[in-house]
Amino acid sequence: MTCSPVHETLAADFRSLPVPEMQAILARFDQRVSAALQQHPRSKEWVRKALRRQGAARCPVRLKRVSLDVILRYGDDLAELYCQFPDDVLCIQAYDYSIGHQPPGKEPLNEVKILTQSAEWTDEWGTRWGHAYGGIGATTVADAIPDWSQLDDYLRHRMPDPHAPGRLDRAKAVLAVHGEDKYCVGLVHLALFERLHCLRGMENTFCDLRANEAEVSRLLEALADYFIELVREWGPTNVSGIFMTDDWGSQTGLMISPEMWKKHFKAHYRRIFDEIHRWDKDVIFHSCGNVMRVIPELIDLGVDVLDPVQPTALNIDEVGRCFGGKIAFCGGVDDQRLEDHTPQQVKDEVRHAIDVLGRPYGNAYVLAPANQITPTVPFENIQALFEACHAQ
């Protein structure tokens, strides 16, 4: 499969397309992929057994880990890949993490517009976000709680309602189609640490963990309570797991000491993970970077699947040797080098990941990019990734 001339033209100017045309491309993509998934055999139970380390004939696959821009660039050619090579694990998101729930009756933000153009907006938590034209994803530009004197007011009046009407409506619509047959996970970004620094700012957060422990403790307690209530919203749905994100690693190690991590965060995670398990859902915990020093803690807390096992920050051979059989893995394929590899190198990397993270441990490993594929990755490399992940 190669890109047609039409799509080569689109690749050159997809960011300048009118927003309605972008929306039409995205809608057509979703419709095609969803329809194709419905034609493939039921896979929910064998995937769940694989991730619970009960054995599987092959590693499950999750390749729909792409930025919106990739879909806009490659359009129907990319949809054809997903139709030919369907995912086994579906991540279901109720709303974009940088926007949050938008209540019914209020003029909604146009997600496609603000995530492809230059824009700023405020999310439901009071954090100000921005997106730069040509960039991937959003970044925070202003804190919701710049001063601790505002904490009481924030906790009483400004915290979002986890039970807000319609909060999971978009996710439930997808689950109504795929939830019975496919291993679906509810995607919940910005759990504790990430939400903390979205509210306070990164530099303030690092200082707060030492200098303002009482305030941090109060806010983390409230954030954990919120997350638990959000789990209770997901609980009655037919998702098989909760995929939660809290990035802890730099390229070389944790951003704080393991001792500080345990002091401030471990007990809160235990409460959250216990609630997820109470609903008989799996815990999929995402933390980019080198998190080697807290993987034993995450196993102790009951994490079922560790994501994204980032190869540029972790030695995946060592991760497999040390923790294979004790926890399942997801990720492991280096998104940061997909752009520079040849197609054959992409295939070789996939085979290596299977050999060190999956096959020796009953294939308890979801084959996936370690993070979002971006539009700078050549289509032939994306095609090689799909072919290799499904040629087990």
C-alpha cells in the first residue's frame, strides 16, 4: 500500500484545510474503522486473559495511538490500515484531556479547531491551555491555583463534579457499539501528579512537595477523592480497564525521589487502584520516562499493565527480565525513532519487543507505540509497524 497522489497533496497542506473539511475527514475515518472492527471476531476475553498473565496465542495490539494530525495527513490510506489490521485494545476517551467535560447547554469548544490552529482556552479545572499552529497537543499556559491562599475557595467552589450530567456520554456511545466484543479501556488523563502541576505549575509543584506539604496533602486528598468518584462513573460501564496517566519519569530517572513518591502519592494510588479492582476492571498505568525505581511499588499496589515502557528512557530487555510475569506491559515500540528508521528497522524493533516483553511471559504485552505517532512519520514506516505487529 502506498499513498495516492491525492493524499500526497493532502500531506503537504492538511493543516490549512477548512475546519469543516477536517471534521469530515475525521468522521469518515472513525466510521470506517468502527465498521471494520465490528466485522472482526470477538476478542475481549482472550485479551483480558493475556493481560492477567493467563496466556495467549499472541500479543494483543493497540495501534490507534496517533495524533489527530496523522489522521488528517493520511486520511483514507491510514483508515485502510486500521481496517486491514484491527486493534485488539480500544482506548475510549470521553473528552480531550486539555479541555475536559463540556456540559450540555453550553456553547462547546470546537476541539478540531483549537487543536489544529493557534488557540488558548480554559478547561473545567480552571487551568489555561494553549495550542500552537503546527504543534502536537496542548500545553498549560496559566495555573488554576497560583496562590495557596485560594485553596479553600477552590476546593469548595471550583473543583469539577465527577458526576456531572453527560460526563461519559461520548464514551458510552462507543461502548454501546464495541464494549461487549472488544477489550475497551476508559482513558482518564492527569490523575494526581499531572493534575497537581496543571493546577499549581510544575516549578511550584516541586517546591510545594518540600515547602508546603500540608497544602499538597489537602489537594491530593481531594484529587484522589475526585478520581475515585470518576471510577465509580466508569464502573457500571462495560470497559475492561481504566487507563490512567501520571508521567513520573524523565529520560534518565524519576522527577522526584522514590521516598518522596511513596510519602505523598503511594497511599492515594492504592485507594484508586483498589476502587478500580472493586469494579473488576484492570488498572493500566501510564507513566512516560524512566520509572524503573517505582515499578516494584506499582506491582505492589496492584497495577495490571504498565504503559508505555519507553525504549529511549528504559532498557526494555532489563524491564522484561526484572518484571516479566509480575505485570503486563503496553508500548515498548519507540515512537521517537519511527520517523528516522527504515521500514525494516521498524519491523526489527517490533520483533525485538515481542521477544523481550511478550513471548517469554505468555504474551502478556500489548504491542503499541510508546506514545502518539506524529505526522512527521513516513507512511511506509506506519505500514511496516502495522504489518509487523500483526505478523506474530
